[in-house]
Amino acid sequence: MSLLSIPSHESILSARKRLAGTILNTPLIRFESCRHDFCQFGETEVDTIPEIYLKLENLQPTGSFKVRGAGNALLSADPSKLKNGVWTASAGNMGQALAWYARKLNIACTVVVPDNAPEVKVQAIQSLGAEIINVPFSEYQSIQKESKHPEMKGLLIHPFADEAVMAGNGTIGFEIMEDLPDADTILVPYGGGGLSCGIASSLRSSKSSGASVEAVEIATAIPLTESLAAGKMMEVPYRSSFVSGMGAPFIFPQMWGLAGKLLAGSRVVELTQVAKAIRLLAERHHIIVEGAGAVALAAALRMNENKKLVCVVSGGNISAAHLNKILHGELP
């Protein structure tokens, strides 16, 4: 297991140049909220409400921010290391992003997916030409933790514990600073930590931003929240939910040192609050997001603070069945 460094300002700038022309500089839009919205999310009395902005990474070519990290890692790799193809372990979005770039570069791609991966994401990976290997969830997490699989011969692009991946994710921070330089807090979904630490790295390297980065976890698995409170890595109960791609029983050791240095804290949201946020985005702004893509907004709507908040809407790859249930007021 290799130690990870905080991506530098120069590495994130290089990633931005490398990715130009293949990904979107996604829009940052104002979320039209009212006091009633905050009452729905647990605040019975609301004195002040924040300004909320949405960074729409669900609009990327494969429907999530993952194209930034996958693209930077592939495009910066030594071509000789790509001759046997590439592989990753992903519940869906990183698999899609890597397969999309691999097809562009005409190289083979294999994705190890857990047995609880959403079928809509697995089908999307296959449609992009990647080979799928299904494994039990516990084995899947071991593969991510150990960064190895006995059958894989190509170059591993880790979905989050990779400096090139984090530098690619850090380009989001640059875009936010350009569009909203006086942002106070950026709320970021926390799965493995590559997105939040990447964005926090870009803000840390900039002299022009005083914004902090806070992680958001789903209540079905909160290892970061528990670990930050204890000051050491903690193992927690875990159960899967419609908020796929987020949550694990533990903090990945490769990321613990970075998260402790870079993140200002973490917040926890409930499944019902995430479902309400998905419905609000669909009905009010006609924006379709997956569970992980809505957790930051769910957290923002619980904050009774006079601040400018940016919610990273990380992805939009939700199944029609889950979306239908949520729009009818049900929990998938």
C-alpha cells in the first residue's frame, strides 16, 4: 500500500489542460430555496437560510464527475503501461468513466463490480465495451483496499486512492473558485474520499479562496464521521441502500491521512432526506440525480446559517424504477 501525497497546484492545473476538450466545465447554478424547504429537512424554526449553489457534475458525458479523475489518470499514464489495458474496481460511475476513456484510446478495460451494484450502471459499463467481473461486496472492498486482483494484468486506475485521479477531481475546485470566489463552504459526497480530498487540495493550493470543504455521508455507513470524532480510523456498521457508490464499514487507510488534513469536517444525512432532495431537484429545477448526487443538497437544507454553500452534485445515474418511487413519495 503506497502513501498518497496531496495533489499540488501544478498537478491540478496540468490535469485541467489535459482534460480540456473532452469533459465539461459544468455549470454552477443557484438553487431556489425557501424557508419551508429547510423545515422539511429537520429545522422547525429557521432564522436564516444560506445561499445554495449546485455544481452539476451529473451533466458530464458519463453522468458523473468520475470522467475527470479517470481521464487524467489515463491521459497522464506512460503509454507502455497501457499495452495490457486498464482495470478498476467500481460500483458503477468510475467503471463507466474509465470504459468511456478506454474506448476513446482503443485500449481494453475491465471493471470489477460488487454483487450489489445497480444494474443500470453495470449495463452502462458493458455498453461502453468493458469486461465485467462480478464479486461479493466484501471481496470488492478488499480489492479496493489492497489495490490488487490476481486475474488483472493491466494498469490499475484506483477509483479514488490515486494522485492523478484526485488531481482530476481537483479541477472542480478551480471551476467553483472562478464562478463563486466568495463561497464559504463546499459540501461534497464522501464515498472513498477522492472527490472531497481532490477538491480540498485545489482550494488549499489557491491563495484566493477561504472556502472550506466538508464531507457528507449517508447514515447507513459513516466511517469518516466516526473516525474524525475518535481521532483514529473506526469500523462502523454498514448496510447497502439506493444511495449506491457511497458508504463502507471503514475508512480506506490510503485516504485517512489526507481526509484528516484537508477536510473541515463531515455531516450525516438520512435516506429519507436524500430522497426528498432528489425530488426537489427534479420538480424545481428539472435536474435528475442519483442518491450520492443529492446528499450534499440534503445536508445544505439542514444548515441554518447565513453562508454561501456549494453542493457538488456528483452524478445522475439513477434507475428509472428508483426515480419513479421517489417522485411518488416512496423510499426505494
